[in-house]
Amino acid sequence: MNIAFPYRIDGRGRTAAPPDDNTHLIQLIEQLLFTNAGERVNRPNFGSGLAQLAFAPNSTELAAATQFVVQGGLQQWLGSLLQVQSVVVDAQDSTLTVTVQFLPLGSETAQVAQFTRGI
């Protein structure tokens, strides 16, 4: 059973599940992006540190470094569930936008997920 992110209780008083597999993959990507390394007790290397990068001075260098970190993290932690086709990081003023295009394994339809965080 897949567990919805963020964790919540459904109307029946049980752990909520995502509505479909695609939504579950997007929620997994979001968890990876916004978890800092060392935040998970049994997985100290899990995460991309994107939340910390949002507080760094915004620049094209930051966007390139973030793109590299996100691509590597997705391949390492979610490579058994999806194939990353592209990661685009855009730094505009105080906003960092990450767009991930991926192909769920066992599917022929590419999906796109976009995440935006500002300072």
C-alpha cells in the first residue's frame, strides 16, 4: 500500500493513500526534493537539500548546482520506480522552480511535475 504525502488520516480513520500511482510518484519526488540530508534517521544520505539552496544567493550557478543534485538524487533514490528524462531548474529573483520530466517504469507516457519555492 502506498502512503499519501503529506501523511494524513482519511475519512475512514485510516492512513490515507494517494489517488493513483502517478500522484504517488510526484509525492515521492517532492519528498526527495524538500528533505535535507541527515533529516531521516535511518537514511542520512536521503534528500536533495533543495530547501537549503533556496536561502543561498540566487544565481545561474545555484540553478545549475541544484539541477545536478536533483538529477543525482532522483536517479539514486527513485531509479527503481522512474526514469528521469530531464530536470530544469530556474532561478528568478527569490523563487526557485524545479521541473522534472520522468517516465514511470512500466509506462510509455512521460509525466511532468513542477515544484516552486521562494524565500
